[in-house]
Amino acid sequence: MHTIMILTAGLILLALFIGVGHLRGGVAGRAQAAKWFIPVWFVLALTNVGVGVVSAGYTVMQEAPVFLVTFAVPAAIAWWIGRRTA
């Protein structure tokens, strides 16, 4: 359930990035916002893994697949939006 909540948060954050990018620069702004989203989301997804390891007691190997999914899905959508709108 936590993974679904993190994925949802990532998609909401991506929508906010795209919305602000559109307001600031139209279609080109959306592409730029999608590119900026990916490193920001990487740090946030990595922070989620750190919390899981430190606070929840999971090992890094247990958290690695969760990180892959929680980072890759929103990042892939952002990459696709960036490529499509560029």
C-alpha cells in the first residue's frame, strides 16, 4: 500500500511540475519541467528508501526493488512527456 501511495505522490508531483512549466513557458516549459522532475524525484525516491531502511528496519536489498518501481514509473512518464513535448 505504501508503494502505491508513493507512486501516487510522484504522479501528483509530476502533474504540478508540468502545470507550472506550462504556465511559465507553454509547451517548451512542460518539456523543461519534465526534465527537471526526474532528478528531483530521484532524490525523493531515494529518501523514501532511506526512511525504509533506517526507520522501518528493511534492508537495502529489500528496498531496492521498491526504489526501482517508485522511481522508474513516474520518471518514465516524465521522460515520455519531455520527449513528446520537446
